[in-house]
Amino acid sequence: MNDEIQTEQLDQNVMNTLRDKDHSTLAHRVDTLLFSHNDIIELLAQYLALSEQEDDERFDTWFDNLTKEQHTVVKTFEVYRGQYEHLD
């Protein structure tokens, strides 16, 4: 239950950050994670490759098995990507 609350708070922070175009909260969350640069690159490569495939079940299984920290990286990536896709 505590994880659900933290996930909801993270999701709300993601939405607030997307609206405000302020990356500081998400940047701080990612900067404090114990991931190597290679770990992040590999995670995002998997995310992009699996999300572009037609196999939704495979993607859902992969996504559901990510750690909380990995979810943070993917959600942060989506916020950044969304902002770059919708540049004024």
C-alpha cells in the first residue's frame, strides 16, 4: 500500500513537472539513483524496442517487472520526451 501511495505521488509529480516544464524534481530523483550510465541506456533501449513492437503482453510483462527505480527512469524519460515532442 505504501508503494501505491509513492507511485501515485510520483505520477502526480510527473504530471506537475510536465505542465510546469521544470525538470528539477525529476532530475533530482534520477540523479540519486544507483544506476550506471550504461544501465540507464540499456533500460531505455529495451523500453523503446519493446514499446515499438506489436506484442503488448510482452511489453506489459517487462514493464510490470521493473523495479521502482527503473519505473522512475522510464517515467522521467517520458516526461522529457513529451516536452521535446511538443516544443513551442
